[in-house]
Amino acid sequence: MNAAPYTLVIGLEVHVQLKTKSKLFCRCSTEFGRPPNTQVCPVCLGLPGALPVLNRQAIDYAVRTGLALNSEIAKFTKWDRKNYFYPDLPKGYQTSQFDLPICSRGFLDISDSKGAFEPKRVRFIRAHLEEDAGKSMHDEVAGKADSRIDLNRAGTPLLEIVTEPDLRSPQEAKAFLTELRLLLLYLDVSDCNMQEGSLRCDANVNLHIPVDGKTVATPITEIKNLNSFRAVERALTYEASRQWDQWCNDHIAIGGRPKQTRGWDDVQGVTTLQREKEEASDYRYFPCPDLVPVTLTDADLGKARGELCELPAATRTRFVQQYELKEYDSDVIVSQGRELVEYFERAVVAGGPAKRVSSWIQQDILRLLNERQQSLTQLGFSAERLADLTKAIEAGAVDTSRGKEVFAKMLDDAALSVAAAIEALGIKAVDDSELMELCRQLLAENAKAVNEYRAGNAKALGALIGQAKKKNPNADPRKVQDLCKQLIDSGAV
Amino acid sequence: MEWQFASAAEISRQLCSKQVSATEIAKYFLSRISKHNQAFNIFVHVDEELVLKQAAEIDARRAGGDIELGALAGVPVAIKDLLCTTDMPTTCGSRFCEKYVSPYDGTVIAKMRAAGMPWMGKTNLDEFAMGGSTETSIFGAGRNPWDAQRTTGGSSGGSAACLAAGLAPLAIGTDTGGSIRQPAAFCGVSGFKPTYGRVSRYGVVAFASSLDQVGPMAHMVEDLALAMDVISGHDPLDSTSLPHEKPGYTASLSQAPQRFRVGVVREQIESDGLNAEVKQAILRTLDVLKECGADVREVSLPHSKYWVPAYYVIAPCEASSNLSRFDGAHFGFRAEPLEGKKSKSPLVEMYSRTRAQGFGAEVKRRIMLGTYALSSGYYDAYYLKALQVRRLIRQDFDRAFEDVDILVGPTTPNTAFKIGEKVDDPVQMYLEDLYTVGANLAGLPALSVPCGRSQVGLPIGVQFQGRPLDDALVLQIGHRYQQAIGWRPTPAPLS
């Protein structure tokens, strides 16, 4: 990126579907994936005479999100109609918020634990509530121009979050979205599922190019159809180089061409022109006369603030301070979401040594969850049992390597305690004289390995571990290796 | 018995004492409808079977000693064809909805259904309630029973005319700028626009949401009170519905204060546009009111000259958005695609052809006015300015109501005009709303009752306007007035 002859400037518009049970202005369910047009009523179908009634839960979720994003919450907001014709918009207008959004300004800090970019603060312009439109499905098979409309989604509450153009690379954009998603999941206000469309993102992109000591900006394009974080990253990378090539070709700066909307084609890996806007569309916004303004008191905001959970950034810091985790380790756990954070803390509260719990979670629990595509609950290994296991390892009742066997045994039998698993596996501590005898035998039987070690091959003794385990499965591999070295180095063998 | 001379209250009493059955009443009015409807183009939909079935159910319940039956059970009601009903079409007087049947009942309809009021049918109206003469309906102009060459007024012209022709004892209308009161005045009947938010708008096809209000029409104010007891009250399905407890309008009807202060609006009574006969009728009404305990004084509403301009910005703006849903995509009329020609944008073409063919000229005019006024660059000068003026208009009323309890004045500047007389002159037509739109802009309860007839025999209406939520007081004073002049239901003499 540093080598590029331009600065990439990115602002994002993120649409977050709030996970209210019912829609923003009627009682229809918001459940995803039901048969088309089964979750509709006169209100969300926009039938003549139907009137909207606000679902207050959406306001609560928006306020919660706004507070977590360090935004100013408006104590007086209203609803405005955005007028345009489209078949997935049955009323011919979208109920939205125009000049008095529920949240203004705010910021979210992002960083990369591997240092891919400098930590930065991404500022927000606003976040407002609006109703989602329905879905159009265009069947263009064999020249048929058949379009079908599913209005199940129509009226689902959306929070549209708009950032300042503060992002400077595809990596930053991806990191921002990842952190925003994590925050929204912590707040429990959205499912944030990009495939199901409960988190949608459009990007506004252009380049700032130094020319003769001045900065020239290229025309802004808006990229739509970004259906995954990877798509965001790829599309931005593509668009940056596309704009650069275009600039090299025509030297047209911002204002020299209408703003373009481009769609990301994930298969071809390109953005394609969807439309050019000569002038801003006139949506004829005006206050919706069917709804009353929403007012929030200091008490409402105080209550919402009091109910906020600990946010990811705070948890990361606290884990480092309270449990002496490395920043990287803290980040891994926190970034997995609230469920894992709570799991970790429950294990620690139950007596598990924090660092050992952390490393078991990262190396074993997360690996299993990934392999099995399971959730923590589905895995069925309680934090309390993880605490018992790590305690036993810490106390030396079992070594790390046999600990994995204990873990596997406990996973198979949810009722099995650590002690029972240890016993079932025949694990007992081997006393030092017994271990010394075992090592002497080993060295005597493996003169070749001993010679190689003496000749300077430090790894030669590694081959003996397997034999040691055969003689006594409870022999701690590290101790065996250490003892063998001692025996040779001291000249005892 | 000739039931067209009976009030709804009288019919109710006869039903309750089992002097007559709901079926007999329904049959009586059905026979009058079949005799007179065609001449005046009043009902656009009548379902004999349905009304008789509903009436028979009430009779059966009454015979079974059902004590839950309300006062209006079995009293047939005519409904403006702008209220959504599941068992009859809801046409809005428009080609768009010619065949539209709502899958749900509006709140007012549901309340009347629960109260056991049989539907006499749906009444004619200006298309989407946009008009003051019931001439813009696709069903053709409504005719005034007092003079078939004249309009009924509008937009609730059919609901007013069905009373004047004696085709139903009670009707429901809607009033956005005078659409209940003006036709009531033209047809010699009573009509009440309640306080904004007092009656639910859920299931009323919206014209201008911040101005629309449903209300009853009848011969007697007592009938209006009975209907208000049924249709009013808070509705959780309408966010603009008022949460206030509703009073018993009938129970309190005779409790008009012994003394009350009446304000006469200087700008109205002294306006050049006010017909001399109408003015005389109003002055006579004021004399009657003085005998009823009124202390009459003059008040000023300095911004009243801006009522009509402000109204004709705000109402079209809201209408332009409210009527966007009539686009042919999901329900109602859709234009046939052009034969042979392959369009570049079939969707845009479908929209424009559908809306061009589906709406009449007046509706299109208002959609265009509203679209223009909301457009970027014009919004501040028109819509925003109109909202500011609306605030000043409300303040005028607030100030006036510091000194008086009720405003009394003409409902309309003139009596019913001739069909076709103003249809090509929208500004003249809009001036019909000169005295009525104030109550909509300020959300006030307003009542029109007959107060005399012109020399050629055309009805004249007097308007009573009260403070917001003073609906009961307005009805009480209207009732007191009708008692004082010994008013009886007065349908037009039909040949």
C-alpha cells in the first residue's frame, strides 16, 4: 500500500437489521427464511388505509448501539418519508429519518493485533432508523422477464450507520467491519449475518493523488453488493486499481464525471457500472404524518447507559490487566464474541489458571469448534470442567500431553470428572527414581542415539520419547528428555 | 310509518321497544333506495342480501333477549366509499379501486359491526375524497335531492345526500377540509368532524393524514352523539389517535351549560364572499343562541385568509405521498402494456401508464401540486412555509378560545352550486372550503347543522367549532340549538 502513488479514501454505509421479533411498524415476524409473503399484513403490504405503529424495541436497540458507538443520541427524533417508486417498496415511500437521525457523530477505534496498520479512530457521521424494503427476485431464464416480490422483509427495522471517509485501505475497512460486527453482537442488537442480509455494506471510494504539489481527488464511486468481509476487501482492492488505471487514462477528477454506482461481481472479481447519477435523486423527504415524533428523556438514556454490557475494547484491556494475558491472546478470545468471553471467565472463576485456560481455549476448544462447526453449547464441555482440567495440569496430576487424552475422554462422556478420566486412562505420577531407571535403560538400549547426541545433534534424543511412552505411558516426555540429557552430560552414561 | 322522517335515535327507540324490527327498517330503506338512488347517484354499492342478513342477526339477538345490544343495533348506516370493508368493495370513487375489496375492516367499521349496525351500502364521493362536489367520482356526479341540477357538495356527497333523500337514517363521512360539513350544509343535514385523533383513521384510505378525520352524518345532533359513542375512542392501530378517555356523548348531550360564550369570526361574517341569504341565516341563528344562553361577541382570526392557501399546499403534499401506493404493482388497477412496442424501461412505463389511466384529473392535479411543493428547491417556500402558517392559524384559534367557548359562523359562503359550474375552475372550487379548512388545520371539532333555506329553497348550514377535545360541548350546543328551533328530520320532498 505504501508504494501506491495515491491515497485510497473509503467511507462506509452499513445497514444493520435489528433483531426485533416484529417489524418496525407492524406486528409481523421478522424471522428469516420463511416462505415468501407469509409474514405480511395490511401495514407492511402498504394496503390502502393501513397505518404504522412504532415498535419501541427498535428505538431501544438504536439507542444502545448509538451509546456504544460514542454517538450523541437525539432526544427528539421524527420519521420522514423518502418517496420513490419501486416494486419492493409497496407504499411508494420508505419511512426513514432525514434531518433528525437518532444518532449523530461518534467513533469506533480499530487496530490490528498483528500490526498490519496503525491503530485508528473511525468517525461516524450519523446512524438512523428506517424500514427495510422487500426483496425482488428477477427470473431472467430463457428471456423471460418475470419478477417476483417477497415482502417478508419489508418493514424490518434497519439501522443505517454512515462513517466519515476515514478508512485508508481495504484491510482497514475489513478490520472496521469486523470490529463493528463484534460490537453489534456484544450488544445483542443484530444477528449480523451478511449472507442472510442482516448486515449489509456499501462503500464510497475514491483516490487522492498528489499532482504537482497538490492533491487531486478522483470521482467517487459507490460500491454495492458486498456480501462478505472478503468481498469488501477484494472489491476495494480492485476498485482502487481500477480508479488508478482510469485516472492514468483520462485524468478526470471529481466533478468531471457523475457519481457512479458500481456492483461487485464476486465471481469475476470486478466492479461493474450499475448507474450514473447526473444529479442527486429528489426523494421529496417530508415528515411522516402518520407517526408521532419520538422523545427520549435523560432518564431513558441513563437507563440505557446503565444497561450497556462491557464492550469488546474494554474487555481486551481488562483481560490483559486482570489476568495478565498477552494482548494477542486477549484479542483472540474477545474477538470470538461474548459467549467465549463468558466461558473463559467462568473457567477462571471456577479456579482455572487464567493463562492455561486461555491457551486451552485457543488451542483445543477453538480448534474443535472449528472442526466440528459447533457452538460452545453444542460442544458440551463446560467451563467448570475446563477449570478442573487446567487445575489438574497446573497441579502436575497430569502432564499437558496426557491432558489432551483426558480432555478427549471427558468430551466423550459428559458425566466424567477429571479425576475419573485420569483414573480411567491409568494416569499416575511416576516417581523420580522410577523415571531415572527408565532413562538408564533407554540410553543403554540406544547407543546410536546417544552417540549422535554427543556428536552435537541435540534432537537425537527425541526419538527416545516414543520408546519411553511404551515402557511407561505416564512418563512425562519433557522430564524423560531432561533426565537423559543430564545422564549423558554428567557422564553417568 | 315513513321512516325517512324518523331520526336514528327514534328508530333506535322503536327497535329497542320492539315496535319495529331491524329487518323491516332495512327493507323500508332498501325500497327507497331502489326507487330514488338512480336519480341522485347516491349509493355506488348496495348489497340487499348483506344488509338483510345483518338486520336478521340483530332481530334474532333481540328476540333472544340479548342485553348486550347497543343503542344503534339494527339502525342501518351508509358508509362513504373510502372506508375499508371486507364484505363490500372499497372503490374510493376511483378507477384504481373499482374492483378492490379490502382484506381487513377499518377500526370504525369494526366498531360499527360490533355495535350491530347493518351496512346500507357504500356512498358516492369525489375520487379519493378530493373535491367539493362529488363530481370527480368515476361513478358520475352525485345529485342534490333538493335540486337535482345542483351538487351535493363533497367529498362525502353521497353520505349527505342519502340522508336528504331519506335513503338511510345515518351515514359515515370523512372530512379533510370540510368534506363532511360542506355537503351536510348543501343537503340540509347535520354532519360532525370530531377533534383530530378522536376517531381512528385505521382503514380509512388516506387523503391527507394530518387533516383526515372520520365523522357521522345524520338529521339530528342526537344521532351524531349516538354514532360518536360507537365510533370514537383511542385506537392502538392509529399512532395519531388520542389516548384521552372518551366521554359519553349521548349521556352528556343535554348538559349544555346554561351560559356560554359564542364567538363570531369577524373575517367570516364580514367577508365580501359571504352570500347575503347565508349571512341572514347565520344572524338569525345567533339570535336563537342568545335565547339559549349565549353571550355573543366578535373575535378575530387574523390568519384566516391563509387557510385555503396553506391547506392547498399541505393536503396535496401529503396526498402525493399517500397515493404513491397506487402504482399498479401490488393491488388495484394496472394498465395493459403497449402492444408490439418493446419498452426500454417496462417498469417505468407500467407506472406511468397505470397512474395516467387510473387517476382522474383532480387527483392528478393534487398529486402534481404536492410533488412540486415537496421538491428540492421548493420545499422551504411551500411546504415548510405552509407548516409555519398552520402553526399561526392554530395560535389564532387558541387565542380566540381564551375568550369564547365556541365559534359560530357559516359552514359555506354559498348554497349548493350547479353541477358543472365550478368543475373547470379549481380555484373557485377550492374557495368552497373557505370556512371549513380552519378546523382541519387546527384539529378542532366542528359541526354543521341546518339553519334555514334560501329563497329558492336550498339548505343553509351553520358551523359550530370548539376547542380540541371539546367534542361533547360542540354537540351539546348544536343539540340545544336544534331543540330551540324544534328541528325534525327534514329530507327533501321527492316526487
